[in-house]
Amino acid sequence: MFYKRIFRKPLKLIVLVLLVFGGIGMLGQIHQEIRTGKIDLKNISENTEIKCKLYSPIRMGYFSQIPAYIADRVGKLKEIENIYVESEVPVMVDKSNFIKAVITDGEGIVVTAISTGDIDEFAKRNGAIINMEEKYKESFKEEETICIVSEVTAKTFDLKVGDTFSCFLADGARLPFEEIPRVPLKVVGTFTVDPKNSSLEARELEKEDINYLILPQKLMFSREGIMHSVNVEEIWWNYRVYDFNIKKKYNMQFIEVEDKIEEIIDDYTALQSSSREFYKALKPLEKKIKLQENLYITIKFLLIALITVLAYFISRGEKDEILIRLIFGEKRRKILLSTWISIGSIFLIVIAGAYGLMTIFFTIDPYLIVQLIGIPIICSLIVVFMIIRQDLLKLYQSKEE
């Protein structure tokens, strides 16, 4: 009987069908756009490197470097990787056949010793052209007593590939000059500056009045290295370069990572990052997704509300039929169950059918169908129950009114 009545006067059914198909289609399209946007967001995050560096705002020679104890604490954070470090200290060269010409009463030519763990990266950053056998590149990652020298240094100290000499800290040692232990080094290559490179680093290396030698990073701070050879003043325990990347899986949490780093560094150390470019690419997409999510929630709420209102009126429309069945002595429980199943089946068929059809065209949230079916059916059950639980006389009087 219910189905005959609903098809005889199909206005409510037509409204329900149009509302459900239109609403689910609109929600499906928005949900698919949100999903696509989040995939794009993930791709941007996974394919973007946030490069960071620690630096000192103070520009006063060695005082402009980064304290090692601070940088090393940053390096222990789980969110960072690909750490690149350079250290720089003044040393003096002690070459047996040259010592008399260079060092007199503790004075001599100061050489700037730069340490690195990646000689190729050093060359790239500093515009240097390395002349060295390939096999020694890996040695720079270890604690090897080797070095490469600038052509100026090679000329100054009459050094060539294969020569050995020793060096020691030129300043900051708390020992008499003669007692400072020497660190032996073997020359495995030389370097020049690429004339096409106009960077400040390249121009610095190109100066003819400065002698440079490059040695492995681990050798600088090892127990046999320059910094551990004497009781060095803390001023020299620094890095001139401390660069690193944020692990890509933490890109979206960069603000939290940045806060962690800021808690570690002091007032004389600053953090610089490429996060601005990252967020510049991210923010418009995040804003679009947020607007779409708000629109999705609004439309879903309105759709559920309208379908629930329809469920209410369709259920209220069964009041006369329920009264007749009560008069004829049918049990209230049977009336409740049959009426609720009849109304619920209409909503189930229409909503499930619309959902199934729209999934052909869109990627739809699977929880949507549960909400669209569940809430109206529960509403229908409550309305029918409230009608049936009334006293028969009151129910008849309400019908007359």
C-alpha cells in the first residue's frame, strides 16, 4: 500500500531523487577535486628539498663562524639529513727543507686550512677545479692524513703531489710554539679556481696573497687531528659552513622542525632556509583544498538536512494509514516495523542507486552513503514510533484537526 501511495503522488519521491542525485554528484566532484589536490600537495612535498644552513650574523673573521657544539646538536635531530660541513682554521706549514725560510722564532706564513667531507661538493660550492686522482675522493670522507693545496700554496712552499709535510695550529694553542704537535699530511692534489665562476667563495679562493690547503673533515676534529693535537681555545671549535636538508617526509611539519632548531641555536647563530619557495608553491593549493573542504562539509550538511526533512514529511504522511491499521487491531510493533521498512527501503534504493551511479564518474567518500542513508532512516523510525505510541483517540482527534 505504501508503494502505491508514493507512486500515485510522486512529488516527494521526485524531489528526493533529484535532491539525492544532484547532491551526491556535486559532493562527488568536490571530493574528487580535494583528493586530487591532496595528491598534488603530497607530490610537491615529496619532490621539494628544503635546504637550510646555519650562519652567524656577525661578520668578524673567525668570529663569524658557527659554534660546533650548537651545530652538532642540530645535526642530531631526526628530521634533518645530508649534512655538509666545512671548517676553517689558521695553520702553519712545517716542511723540513723549508722550515728555516718560513719559520723564524715562531713566526711564519699562515695557511688557511679548510676541511670538508665531500671534495666534489666543496669544488661545486667554491668554484674550485680539483686536480686529483679519483681514488682519493672517498678518502676525504674518512680520517685520512691527506690534503690538496692551492697552486699559490704549492708555489709558496715548493710542494708537489706526493710530498709530505706537517702542519700545526697557528693561533689559539695553549702550548709554547715549539711544543705544539705537528699533524703529518700528504699532498694528493692541487686546485685552482674556475675563471668562469664569479661567486664570492671563488673570488676568495682566488686571492694570491692567501695560502689554502684542503683536508678531510674528520681529520680536523679527530684525536690525531689539528684541533685535538693541543688544548685549543674554544674559539676555534667552529664550522664555517653547516648546511643540511629537511627530510622530505617532514616537509609539511617544517614549522615544528624550525622551532626545534631555534630552541637549540643561540643569539649569535641564525637559521636560513628555502622554505619560502616551498610554502609559496604550497599555500595556494592548501588554501584551495581548505575552501573545497569547507564547501564539501556545508553541502553535505544541507543535503543530509533536506533529505531528513523529506523523511520526516513522508513518515508523517503515513499517519492516516497507521490509524486505520490500529483501528483494525494490528499490533503496534508490526505496524512500526512494516512502515519503517517500507519508508526506509525507498531511501535505501534511491540513495544507494545514486551513489553507485556516481561512483562511475567520481571518487566518492564511502562514509557519505552511510550518513545519507542512516540519518533519514533513523529520523523516519523516530517519527513513526512517535505516531504509533499515541493513544488511539488522540491520534484520531489529531487526524480530524
